[in-house]
Amino acid sequence: MAECHPVGFQWVVEARARGAKVFHVDPRYTRTSALADKHVPIRAGSDIVLLGALINHVLANGLDFREYVLAYTNASTIVSERFQDTEDLDGLFSGFDPDTRKYDPSSWSYEGAHEEAAAGLRDEQLEGGPRHAEEAGAEQYGSGGAAMRARPPTDPTLTHPRCVYQILKRHFARYTPETVAELCGISQEDFAELAGAVTANSGRERTTAWVYSVGWTQHSVGVQYIRTAAILQLLLGNMGRPGGGILALRGHASIQGSTDIPTLFNILPGYLPMPHAHWPEGLAEYLARVGADTGFWGRKRSYMVSLLKAWWGDAATEDNDFCFGHLPRLTGDHGHFTTVMNQIDGTVKGYFVVGENPAVGSSGGRAQRLGLANLDWLVVRDLTLVETATFWKDGPELETGEMRTEDIGTEVFFLPAASHVEKEGTFTNTQRLLQWREKALDPPGDCRSDLSFYYHLGKRIRQRLSDDEIDRPLRELTWDYPEEGEHREPSAEAVLREINGTGPDGRALSAYTELKPDGSTRCGCWIYCGVYADEVNQAARRRPRGEQSRVAPEWGWAWPANRRLLYNRASADPEGRPWSERKAYVWWDAARGEWTGEDVPDFEKDKPPDYLPPEGAEAEDALAGTDPFIMQADGKGWLFAPAGLADGPLPAHYEPHESPVRNTLYGRQANPARKIYHGPETPYNPPFSPRFPYVLTTYRLTEHHTAGAMSRPLPYLAELQPELFCEVSPQLAAEVGLVNGGWATIVTSRTAIEARVLVTERVRPLRIEGRPVHQVGLPYHWGWGSGGLATGDVANDLLPIVLDPNVYIQEGKAMTCDLRPGRRPRGEALLALIEEYRHD
């Protein structure tokens, strides 16, 4: 966090100065470790073992916050007798199809519930590329989880063998301190210290927070990493309470915003799922399929209809399903890596790359560049000529002879972009906080903002439309923002107001609860409704913290409803009283008949704690006054996920796709549902191969920014971190023959790269299964171009393309490699070396 999110890390430093205890669990000793109370080194890819052992420690010793767990989680809920756990099936859950390598989750449902549909679509229902037809995944459930009965059978004594609590105890029983030592390389003494600190600092009077970033997400079980942490936090009563939670560090200019109003292929604004091409349906059928009718997700018709009205305006009427038929339909997996494979296949002909640099910044760099070279056209919008724009004339495949410039038919259009100081708008980052950025100066020359580019591109496309029915969705699209200045820049504030939404009178709405299902309201993103309340740009507020409460409600605006802590009803006990006065946050004021406190209550303001829903109630009316997780169908925090995940209702430890260590917990080595690609462009290191004995992990440096295009050309930053380097322990350096400051060649079955050697005790060997396992650390900021003063080989060229099955993120934090002294070979000699490794 200190290395990659230094601005946010200041608050950790301040908390430690006030007495908070900070643990840093990481394969390397970093700047974060230096400012923590304790560094706990761990083998990359083994975090579920550590978290699972913490869960087992809590359950085996009765350390859970029982009153919280009984009231606010699904611990007492009884699961179908058809469910079988990894304990029963040696690493598999029930419903696994070995032919498709996918789960049918119907057996994971609650007792008496209707069978849930399998996550996504069957392969035969989809029309993907020739090699890559895939189901669409679990995103069909949207942000609220799968539909189910709001009141399934329960056992408040937690003794029923099929209640979630007992299933958890059995499932995590094998995750012991001994297993942590064996698979993570963490001593039992260090584990005991961590477990003692986490449990002592959790409960009625205290809370513990977990903070993560791509070190947890970039794995073939990345989603289940976060699930494991969520289970632990729910058991300890750390969710929905100040000082608790799980913080996803999402910086770098609106990463959170780019999923809220998505740049993703499978969701619409506000986490509404995309409709599917192979489920012919109207709006009513879609809404019946995509999530629960209980909880606040039960208002999904209002969210969707208001979105359609924002996009198609007066053309969207009840008679035509509010133009629901105008929306594009998913035909399968259109994620980044499948798109690259389809470029290679020749089924994707054109590509827009905006503010990204896949030729350097994505896993499997060679496959990325092979795809780019097979396009008809490529549009790159960036601040500088990044490697993605110049691969055709200076990429590494030209040196090896795998490509020739004269053979690459891709027509590349480079369009210069405005930087963040040359445009106005909002950023939304880690804490869901929208903060307005003023424009400091106009962009030079032909540089334009992203908003300007897409807006004027849309205008040009509309000028070319015909009267044919196929063009009707674009003809009827609202596309009429005010234009400002010499270059007719569309008003970003007008766009924000449209996203906020308007009512029947045309005035800006104040909250998403004002959205209506009848078409009388418009809203571009329901979770952002309120950011323009009272016709005021709430995101532009900047009242200093010394002039307001510690919650700071007048600094920017947080979705939803300017609420700074999600599910904060859980900060009070079932009767609505704070769990402790020291941790008081929101509470029920019986005299006034409303919820009040330091934050906007994440609950209906006038719903009393003793409210019980009547039979047949829907939306939020179906949740009791003691159900704080208001976006879930049952209002509970899910210790067990009965639907909505592609690889199991509970986390299980699987080794990375490439690992030198055997999975001693189960017979299954790696995630059985992980997404892999079979083809010559995507080779993998063989399991347990003696040619690839070392663990490789990648990471960021403070001095450089992502793939390096914004930082490598800057002299001061280039001077601070001038060359690509690899971190190795003194023991590994001695074993391989590496010299500090010299050169090393790092090899996988994809390629070999060279890096300067940094011999350091910050990366130390771990004892795994009775033998030392060495880890190699490699930052990924370098490339050959971008006008860089600091250039170097591409670390991501080493990485395999293997993905988490839920969100299709690459496994970039744990793989295997070999290490050799000296510089790598050049030209055809490099290909010969890789061929030798592949067939040895």
C-alpha cells in the first residue's frame, strides 16, 4: 500500500501512531513492511490457506462475534441435502462437469429453495469465436446476488449438520497452523501472533480492517481470496462497522468509476447485467432473470427503466419496452483475453485502445502483439506513442524474425489525448468517492479529452445513419450535450447531471429511491443518483475536515446517497443500539422513530428494528428491521454463497496454474474451473517442472506508473528507477550464480527477458513441504519505447494467460520461472532457447 497507494497509506501511518497494530502479509519486504509492526512473508498464491486457517482458528475456539453472526449472516441457514463439499469430493464441489470444466450450482441452494440456474449460459447456447465460445459467467446476477426465498429454513442453535455454520467448520477444519507453515511458509509462531491480534481486535468494542489490491485479485482464484476475507470479517463482526470492512485499493484515476459506469463488456451502469443474445426476452423477462425481487435489488425495474429513459429519452415508452430492444446483446465472453485470441483467429478486425498499453501492460505480451498485428485497423488514444501504437515498427518480434513490418497489415491511427489536468470531470476511487476535477489548462494542439472524442465520434456516426431499422437505436439515442469553447468540448457537468438523473419536472433527483418504474424518471447510473442533488455538483464540494465531522460528508460525494460506510445498519445491534459507545456510528432513535447517526444510514430511515415483513413483500419491504445487507435477497451477509459464483460456494485452496508445490489439501491441484486457452500463442510451464523451479511474482514501484508510458520519459523518475531489475535472495543468487548489479535472464515457456540483479534479504526463501522454495520479484513498468529514458524488457511477456472464472482477471502474481546468470540471447537465438525449454 505504501508502494502503490502512498497517498492513502498516510492514514495507516496516522492510525499506527494512535496505537493501531499493522501487519503486512506479502512475499517481499517493502516500504509498507518498513512502516508496519510486523511483516509476514508468504508464498505467492497461498493466501487462502492463511485466511482459511484464521477462519478455522475463529470457529474452533468459539471466537466469532456470535450475536452479530446469528443476526446478520446466513450462518444458521440450512443448505440443500444435495450439496457436497470439497471434503466429500476431494477438492470439488457438487455439480462439476469435467467435460466443460464448469459448475452447475443448483445443488448449492438453500433447503427448500428452487434450483438456481447455472451461472451464465451453456456453451451450446452461445456463438463465440471458433476456439473461444464461453459462457458469460456469474455476472447475470448483478450487484445483488441470485434470486431466492428471503426466509429459508434456519437453525438458530447452529447445530444442524447442514446449517452454514457447521458446513464452514467442516470445510475449514483442515486449514491449520501446520498447513500454513507447510504451504505458505509462515511459521506457527507468526501465525499465532497474527491470529491473536486479529481476534483480539475484533468484536463488540473493536474492529479490524483488511486492505488489498491486485496482489489478491490477479490469481486464478482471485475472487475467492476476497470471499475468504469476507467470511472472516463477517464471523468477527467487522462488516458495516467503522474501522472494519475490506478495502479494495483502487486508484490510478477512476478505476472504481470505470466499473460503476463500466468499461467492462458484461455489465451496464450501476452493475445491471447485460442482456444475452441467446435468451430471447423483453424487459419483463430480463428483470425476472437478473436478480432478486427482495432487498433493494428488488427496485431493479426502476433502475433499468430510468437508464433506458436517460439513453433514449422520449423515444423510450412503455409500449416499446422503453427501448430495451435497442440494447446490444452478449453472445459470450468478450473479455480482453478472449478478444486477443479472436484477433489472432481473425474474427476481430478492429480495436480501440484508450489509455491502456496491452503490448506491454497485459499478460502474455507476445500474444497481445500477435493479435494487434492481425487487425485491419487499430485506434490508439494516449498521451504519447505507447508501444501498442508502435509495435509494428519496433516490437521485439521484429528482432526475432517472428514478424516483419512489411507483412503487418494493421492500419494504426494514433489520436493524442488530453491529460487529467487538461479536462474536467470526476474520479471515483477506493472509497466510492466522486471528486470533481477542474480543468487547469486547455489541451495542446490536436489533443482532446475522452469525452470529446466519443461525443464527436458519435455525432459523425449519426450523420452517416440511414433510415433503416438497424440504425434506429443510434438515431433515437439522446446525444445533445451543451458544447463549450473553440473545440466544442461537451459539458462534463451536463453529463454528470444526466448520470444523476431527473424527475418528471426536469429537476435533478436527490436519491435513487426517487427512481420510478413507469418511465417518469431518467438516470444514467442509479448508484450515482444524488451527486447532482438540488442542482448542485455535490462532487465538487471541498469543505476542509477541520470544519465538519470525522465522516466528512461535505468532501466530494460517495455513492450511494453520499453514504461513507456501506451496510452501516450492522454498526448497531439488532435492537438498533450501538454495539459499543466507542464505535457508535448509526443507531435507532426511538423517540423520533428514525435511524440517525454520524453517517447516512444504509437502511430505510423509518424502518424500526422490530419490523417483520408481511408474506409476499417485495424489494426492501421483504427485509426485516434486523437485515442490514440490504442489496442481498435475504438481507444477510453470506458466509456461504448459494449462487452467483463460478467456482464454488466456499473458498478452497488451489495452487496457481503454474506452481512448483503440490496441493496437499486436495487431490485437485489448481482451480478446476479456471479459464485457460489452448493454442501455440499461449504455452504453459509444465506442472512441477524441474526446468521452472522458482516462483515468480510481479509488482509495482512508486516511481513508475503502470506500464510506464507516463513515467519512463520523465528524467527524475527515470533516474530514481532507471532499469528493470529482479529481486532475489542471497541464497538464490548463490545457487544460480548471480551477482548484485549484474544481469540475470528470467525464462518461462513464453519467452526470456533480462534484468539487473538486486540481491536482497527483502525476498527470502520459504520452507515449503520441508524444502526451500525461492521467489523472484519483478516490477513490470518497462518497455522498449514510449520515448522512454528508461527502457527495458517486458516483464509481462513472461506471464501465462490463465484467468479467474468469475471476472476473467489474469493470474499475474504467481507463476514459475527459471533463472540464469547473464544477459538473454538476441534474435533467433532467443527463440532457440525457448524452444529448448519447451521440449526439454
